[in-house]
Amino acid sequence: MADGWAEKRVVISPDPIALADSVAARFVHRVSKRLDEGKLVHVSLTGGATGAALLAAIARRPRVGELDWSRVHVWWNDERFLPRDHAERNENQARSILLHALDIPEANVHAAPASDDGVDLEGAAAAYSAQLAEFPGPDGPWPAFDVCFLGVGPDGHIASLFPDRPEIQVTDDSVVAVRDSPTPPSDRITMTRPVINGSKRVWLVLFGPDKAAALGLALAGASYASVPAAGAKGRKRTIFFVDQAAAAQVPPDLIDREY
């Protein structure tokens, strides 16, 4: 794991739509630049309302269809353990909103096993860990994601790493099973903190006044065990993209007005 973390910065947009559009524009630029350098790109997506808003904004970008998606690999930092065709799987949300419109090889879409794939929850976590291990990075048997998107819950959770639960403390596995999740559905798998923090860029996206307290705690240096978002740190950049409503408790010196 990297020794020197990028300083956390905050980029504020006036409202959720402007926020999603701003992040989408930066994402397309970052992927395009990486592809122009002749590199493969690995991206870790998030789900929920935040993920849906980001995916829709990316789909609206005028250049997105021109990118060479044959050199882009898509992952999910967590997944709901539901049947393959269930609408609440993060995979299906991404496919319906964005991926179906892109010329991306199916082999580049790294979906986690589903509950009807003939494996149990622990088997699904192990299988996804094995997929990650096919693309080892500098920090372990997982890719160094060029961008790792994270939503943040009002309780400060990221991926399916919830406050004061054992999963946030795991450092010797890349993917773990989550049972009795505080938010439904109860069974999930999630990437662990070392995998998230092995990303080159961690982009946390928050909107709405109910996220203000979690953002304030994450920026104030709260314990990652109690506020998992506080422990999310990219190797090159750690950016909190927020709307004005979520930014009520942001210290002025952390606001990045140029990025």
C-alpha cells in the first residue's frame, strides 16, 4: 500500500445535476487521456442513487461513444447478492443506463457472481477476488483503479463497508461477504479498504443535506472504523465531489476551487 496519501480536497457544485455533469466530464477526460497514453483503464463503479446519477451523466457526454472501450475494464466496488436479472443489482443498473450503449467487450465487464449462479455468498466473494487477482497492481492481487467512484451514506459508509462492523477492518482479503447489511438487501459482497485505497484516484460523490454530517466527519479525521468514508484515500488524488447542500460543514481551506 502506498505510503504517502494524496491530500483530501473538496470540489463543490451548485446542485446534484451540475455535480453529476462535472464529475462525468472529468471522468471522460481522465479515461481519454489514459487511452491516449496507450494504457489500459480500470474503473470501479458504485451503485445506488449516486451511481445512477453518475452513469446517466457519463452517458450524456458527447465524446463517450468515441472512446476505445476495448481497453477499459469495468468493476463494481460492491454488489447486492441477488439473482442475475434482478433490477437492484448494481451491474444491471450500469448496463441499462450506460454500458448497453458502449462498444465494450463483455470480457471487460467484471460482474460479481449472482445468487442464482450456484455459489453461496462466501463463494461469490472468493470468485470476485479471483477475478481481481487476474490484474495485479502494485499494492496486491487487484488492479490499481484509475478511478474508483464511491457514494457515501448518511452514516458514512462506502461500498458495503458499514460503520463499526468487521468488514471495514479486513486487510488480508480483497473481497468479503457481508451478511445482515444495515441497509437492504441484507446479503452483499464488497471490496475491502486496501483495494479501494490502492486506487490511483478515489472520487467520493455526495449530494443532499443528509450527507453533510458524514462529509464533515470524514474531512475532520474521524476514525475509519466509525466513519468508513474517512478512510478512503487514493494513491494520487482523493476528491470529495459534493453539491452545495452537502457542503455545509466543509472547512474553507479544504475547498479546491481550481480542480
